[in-house]
Amino acid sequence: MNSAQNSNSRYHAVMANAAGCIDRRAFLQAMGVGAAAWGVSATARAAEPAIQGFERAATTSEVSKGWQPVSDRKIRVGIAGYGVCKFGAEFGFQNHPNVEIVAVTDLFPDRCAELAKVCRCAKTYPSFEEMLKDSRLEAVFVATDAPSHSRHCLEALKRGLHVATAVPALFGDLEDAETLLEAVKTTGLKYMMFETSFFHEDLYAMRQIYQAGGFGKLVYSEGEYYHYMDQPIPSYKNWRVGLPPQYYPTHSNAYYIGASGGSFTEVSCQGMPSVIAEMQPANNAYKNPFGTEIALFRTSEGGMSRMAVSWDTPGYGGEMGRIRGQKGSYYGKYEGLAKELPGLVRPPLPPGVEMGGHGGSHGYLMSEFIASILQNRKPLVDVATALNLTVAGVVAHQSALKDGETLKIPQFRI
């Protein structure tokens, strides 16, 4: 079933994992293709209500300055999912010079037709499973509903296709984590999760400095994902209604894992009951009482990390974080012992690819996935990283349900 709609819909417009156990086994710009050419005028776009996280970063000609193609080959891509946030088209696959979108799908015919128009694609399919039968495909982007992510990715891998997926990596049974890891290892195909925080300007800088030794080991890190949802957000089969906050942890968890490349080894998490009706246990499928969950993790470096996710606290929102290391810290800027810093500017994008939303991360994530295929290398947010980002939140919620009991977190490596 191709649950491709509200999937990464409005809430994922903000940014989007899993329920379950803890046992490891157990762009349209520089290329001269305007939005109006596809029936989506700038005026109409401006009239659409803003979705948190989808505010577009300004894309100038400087963004593509210095970009060099690594191949003249075009990767044949299929896109699945065009919900309220139009997520399937948001990352700009349709504008990359090394991409040909050969097929799209969505369960809703009107959305499928619009996705095809925006992606300049003639071929549509009524379901994800039907699209996978298209022999032209080399890769797919899974922008379907969160509960279907791991299943859809596994189906694509079994068909011999490279996979990019919206967050989270899995939803529900953590045995899916082991299955997904083994599928990627066995097939040797590329798998990348599009965690937007990885290409936030600040987190990109943190990663560069960390890799250059400017922090040493990280002693403490913080990540926060605040998205006020006092009204239910439409989603396929209402999967977002009452969603435990730490089931959607990757935007905040990235502020340690995305900077250091490490993982979380154990967690104690506290939750606070929500005053919002849909977050009462009797009113949601998860029996979840919490609108806010705050996790304290032990890191693989031996440090500490506080990761917060909240749906029911009004005020400033978004994805943000800061880190403190033995040699330096970063909160808006680097302060520390390093006298020279590496380049902190994000890499150039192909001409015609916009930076997009979520801190201007969309275009970079898509471009990184395509480059990993063309260069036959590991993508930045590979399967092990995706699972470490996601599974830690599942275990954190289990801890919150046990009043903060410290629990071990499965570790994933490739």
C-alpha cells in the first residue's frame, strides 16, 4: 500500500517514528523553469498557509558557485508521496541535472496528478507497489506516511533500488531496524534518511569543526524540537494524532549524532501529561499521555546529551541545538582552543536546485543522496546513522512510560 499522502504532511512540514520494544533483534529557478509553467504561480504559492519548517531559505546564484558535476549520468528516480506539505517534490529531485524522474505515485489521484505535474513526469502509478514494478527505476524517494517507511524501503531494496526516505527510519516494531540494516548490508544498495538538521547551517559547521578536532570529545550536547500542535494535524489514517514526542526524535537527536557521528547508549526520559485532548491516553491509538518528553542520554563518547521534543508548549519553535566539548563549544558560533577552523560554508548545490525549507537543508540532502550513488560511496545519513537517530527515541519513550527508568539502547553499525 502506498500511503503517500498526509504522510509527511503538515507536521512533517515541520519536519516526522516508532513505537515499540528495545531489544536490538528484540527548484525551478536557475534552469529557467518557473513555477507558473506548471500551473503553480508565485502568487498562489504566496497565498498558501505557511507550514512550520517549510519556510524557504533564499537561494542565490552564489549557492551553486563552484559546483562541479561528477558524472553526466542521470539517475532514474521514482517519487512516492505528496501530502498536505507536498513533501515528495520539496527536496528538488526534479531540478537536479543528474536526475530523471520517471514515475510518481500517491494513493490520492488528485495529489498524484499534481505531483506528476510539479516533477515534470508523465508516468503515474496508483500505489507504491505498482510503481516498484517499473523496470526503469534505479532509486526511489519514500515520502509516504511514517508507519510505512520501513516497509516501503524494504520493498524497494528487495527490488534492487537505492532508497532515500523521509524521517523516521521505522515506526513500531524495532525488529524492523535489524531487518532494514541487514537488507542494506546484503544488497550493497544506498540508503539515506533525509534528516534535515544535518544540513542546518549551524550543525553543518559543528560537524566540520568536530571532524577537524576543534571540540575534542563532546562532554554535553542539547537538541530541541518544539512544534506546537494544539489542533490535530491531518495525516494518513490519523497516525499523527497523539504521537509520542520521542517517536519523532531525529531533528533533535541530530544535534549530537549529526555533529559527532556517535550514538546514544542509554537513556532516562521523563514525560509530562498534556492538557491537549488528543494527547490523552483514551483519545489516541498509542495510549500516549505525553505532549512533552525530555530525554537524558549517555553518549558513545561517555558524555551527556539532553534531547527535548514537545508538541504542547506554545511559543518559539523549530529545531535547534548546541554542544560543549573538551576543546570548545558551539552556540551560534565556535568558541574554544582551535586557532584555525575548517571551511564552514555548506557545499555548492547544482544550478537550479534550491536550498528549500527546514533551514535550507532540502536541496543539500537530495544532492548528497544523488552524489553517493554517482560516486558509489556511503551517504551522509546512512542506514546505521538513521537507526541510531530513530531507535534512541523509541527507547526514550519506553523510559518515560517507566517513570524515567534508565534503559539500554541498541547500537547499529555498518
